[in-house]
Amino acid sequence: MLKTTKTVNTTPQVTPLEAPTPESTLLMPSKPLKVLITRPKAKAQQLALLLDQQGIANTSQILFDYQSNASTGDIATTLMHADIVIFVSVAAVEFAHASYPLTNHLPHLVFAVGKATKEALLALGINTVFSPPSEQEHSEGLLKLPQLANVKGKQVVIFRGNGGREHIAEALRQRSAKVHYLESYQRVWRTLAINIAKQWRAQQINCIVVTSNDILIALTKYLASTTDNYWQTQCLWIVVSDRIEENAKNLGLTRVINTRSARSQILCNTLRDLSCL
């Protein structure tokens, strides 16, 4: 684990080996993979364990921590008038439930953007949860669900952290829903050592896993002071959506592979396949 200094700053079973794609072959690093995982702590540990089992060298760098951001009263009042509730992350579920037991009052229509978030709700005993299929675990996939097709006049509450993408809210407002946010947690960004890029180079990091645009932006800012273009042109970046891929390329990153899923097992499978090329 890389050493960091934490400050309070609210700114932003293994599947058979698949045949390598031409893109993967082109982007594959010339040396064995040494992966930097930048996911939040629990997900970073999960992916690190899977990579260890595959013998893939890895280290984790947590870029932010979570802290509660909503009171019991805030959540209770908001849920009292909700027709539809949408949870965008596991953290949104966990921090909301810690402040106000979600089983006390939830509308009949409860949605989760992805499988992990749905499983977090099911673990609380909330048994009817709608979510997109595994290949569409993102905002666009959620919006394609038939249960969200006719929401005119409905009160929709989106549980999330501070900030984040506005796409779900904007799309539902276009469908004449009344959309509100409840930010059940906030991200507290860490301040990394000023020579962090040198540390990563010393560890021979040649692959970075990025699972959100916020993390991508933070990383590129941390690396902006480097005097060479190694991170932009030689390091391999693993991203999890078309939007992050587009933004990565717009930021000048040239070696980008898109898994189109943030599931740890899929990320591990991708990295395993790359390491075998």
C-alpha cells in the first residue's frame, strides 16, 4: 500500500480465457502487468484479492474516503413523499440506512443502477428492486427499464454522494417526473504525496484501473506535474464505461481499454487475459 497523507477536502469463479481482441493486443504493455487500483477501499480490496489469486502484481491507492452527509430527519422527510427511489451506489445505500433504516418506509418502486447496489438493498430485506441487466449497469441502462417509462408527475428521489452525474435526473425530468437528490454521503478527497508519480514509476506501474470520471480527473491532475509523457502514452488505462473512455482520450491518454463493467470479476478477467497475451 502506498503511503498517503489524509486531509479533509471535499473537492472533487474465473471464466475460461477469451481470445484477445486486436485492440487488446495493440495496447498490451511489453512487460508483465503491474496494476494500480484506484477504487474505493472495499472494492479495491475485492479486486486486489482476485488479482492476487491470478498472480498479477498490484497495489492500491485510495483517492478518497466516505463520510455521512444526511440526517435521519432529512431522509425520513424525503421518503415520506417519494413515489420512486433510485440508489446509484452501494455507499448511497449503506450511508442512508445507517442514518435511517430504509426498511421503515420505501415506496414500491425501488431501483439500483447496478448489481452490487441491488445486492446491498436485498441484504437489508428490500426484496423488490429493479435494476438493468448485467451488460447495461449504468445510467443509460437504468433509464431503459420499462418501469421508468411513464413517470409523469411522480416524485423521484435519487440517493447518491455529493456531486456526480446529472443524466438520470435530467432524463426523468424530460419525462415530466419531479426529481430530487438526497446526498447520503460525501467524498473526502485525500492529498497524495507530491512525488506520487515517482513512487508509481519506482513500482513499475504500467496499468491503472479507473472506475469513475471523478477518479480519472483526480489522477490526471496528480500526474500533470510529471515531466515526461509516460502516463499519457505508455501506461495502460482500464476504464469501465464509454463515457470514461471518451473522457480519458480527450485528456490525452492513448492506451485505453474499456471493460464496460465495473464488476471486480470482469476487471480481473480482463487483466488476466491481458497478462496472458
